[in-house]
Amino acid sequence: MKWTLAARAKKMNPSAIREILKVTERPNVISLAGGLPSPKTFPVSAFAQACADVLANDGQAALQYAASEGYAPLRRAVADMLPWDVNPDQVLITTGSQQGLDLIAKVLLDPGSKVLVETPTYLGALQAFSPMEPQPVSVASDSEGVLPDDLTAKAEGGRFVYLLPNFQNPTGRTMSEARRAAVSAAAQAAGLPIVEDNPYGDLWFDEAPPLPLTARNPEGCMYLGSFSKILAPGLRLGFLVAPKAIYPKLLQAKQAVDLHTPIFTQRMVSAVMKDGFLDRHVPTIRALYKQQRDAMVTALKRDMKGLDVEFNVPKGGMFLWLRMPEGIDSTALLAQAVERNVAFVPGAPFYAGEPDMRTLRLSFVTATVEQIDTAIAALAATVREALAHRTAAQITQQLAATA
């Protein structure tokens, strides 16, 4: 029997990050690759109590089918915690924010549709959009995100622009207040909707980021959030806030996918969030991640000195972005790094357009300070070895050319 794949299935590709994670399962490999929250931050005891309470107080309802929109108290809690006026009827609870991206793609994209993205952008979004066969267009970006002038130049015909203003994955960069105002104005002037993804916004280290783009133009934006980074990723719980005009179609798309996000999980999270739990819990995550960010920056400054390696210092989130010296391909470098028991994510898969092969992403949140020191030293040694080989190859070529 022959199974015939749909054209869209042929365009699906495995996640580069998930494939790299298989490599990190090798003994002794220190992984700076995956975007995994630290298990130290998971509030296990709070969930144990919430699980018991939910089953004891309303166990039958918690194990039954439920509304596709989501658990009403949780939708209200989400609306209340956002920094602009949100009606709970605009909140759709999703099975992770990744499902939100999938629903948006199904509702807004046709084959050939133009969708604008940052340079670089979140790999998972590119994967979510890909089955709808759109035309992704990479907007020029700097250390604060997309450039408003290039957004304006490329906006015509775009279905939406996808942005991560806070501690972006993969670069860790954050849009300033001035850039947000300019990007919001440019999008409104062009009639271009914004899809704002904010899974990391609560993970700031010294000061909270500026107001979301959605707060500036709620009718022209959709907003994605997640409980994965502030509670636990295994919950697979996220949310989508949409204008009332588009919400029904997103709801219908979700009904076709999974009927509803597991109601037991929703009720547990709602129970955990009562009495201001997040206000007490999230600062402990920030403190831990800031310590690990500082350790990685210190190690990079020490071990990469003199290697012409560029890197940023993120103000929050989970990631740090590096650019290798001229002539170093980070994809090729990965295999050499793994031999020294350290793993990272090459930057190329994060680009919708021409990739910068010299870039790579490091995650600083799952490794200990000691592991970070060891891993960065090993990565620096790998870079030095690659540079030595490059120099040797250049000398050989020069000798051959003059022979």
C-alpha cells in the first residue's frame, strides 16, 4: 500500500533544536542548546496541593470535556494580569503558545501569503507557519529588533508581521520604548497586523520591559503568552488574546484540532495562581537566571578574549547570541564542540532569508554556574582550533597558488 503525502507535508521539516537535543543525550555533554526552563524553578509542591484540591473539590468536572475557549476563571486571571484592558472573552486558552501560532497560521495564511518576520526569528514560528505554505519575508533588524523603515518598505500585501519584543528567541534582544512606538506606528500606517509573541516577558532581570505592542493598538494585534516559562513547560498551557472580529475563527480552528486544552491542567494552574502565587514565584526565577546569565557573560569575556567573538548581554529571558569570527561556520563548529562535550544551536535555522552562518545561540538557564564555566572554556577551545585550521588552510592555498 502506498501512502501519498500532501504537498504541505512535504514542506514540513524536523526542528533543528529537537534534533540537536538528541546529540546532547550523550554522557558528559553540557547542553547550552535547548530552550528548556530550569527544573529548579518548577513549583512541584504547589502543583501537588493544587492537584489534590481540584480532584477533591470538583474532580468530575476536572476530568470531563470542557469549553473550547478555556476554563473561565483562568481566562479571567489571564485578562487581569495583562497591562491593558482585556475582556476575558478575547482570551483563548491554548495547548502551549505553539498551538496559538498554528491556529493563527491556519486562520490567516494561504499558499503564497506574505508574512513578515524578524532577522533572525523564532524557529518554532517558521515551523508553525510552513504547512500553510506562506512566503516568509525577513525584515532587516538590529539590536532592538525590526527596523521601522524596512518594515514599511516590505509591508504591502503582508498578512501580518510576527514579532518577539521581549528577550527574543534566539537573540535575547529587547525592543526599546522608542522602537516599539515607531514599529507600532509603522504597522498601523501600513495597515499591517502584528502578531506579538511574549513567552519570556516576565523573566526580566533589573527592570520590566516596556508595554507590549498590543497595548498600543489592541484591534490591530494578536498577543501570545505562555505558562511554560513561569510555571512548567510540561503543562503545555498557553493563551492567545485576539480582537473580537477574529476570535471566532481562531476558536473554530482550535475545535478542529483538539476540542479543548486539557481542563484538568487548566484548573490546576488556576488554583496555583490564586492568592498572588506568581508574584512570589517569578522573582525567584529571575534571580536564578540572572545569576546564570552573569556567569555566562563573565566566562565569555574571559575565555573568548582575543578571538573576535561578538555577543550580547540580554536584559532577561533565557538566551544569548554569538557571532563567530570571519570564516567560522557555526553548523560545522557544532560537531567539533560536541567532541569537547558542549552543545549549542547554530544560528542558520532561525533565518527566514539568507542566514548568517557565523551565528549561534546559547541558553544559560539549565546549566549550573560550574557547568557554564566548563562549557564556555570548551567552546572557546573549539573556536581556537577552528581558527587554527582556517589559518593553516589559507597558508596551504597561498602556497599552492604561488607554486
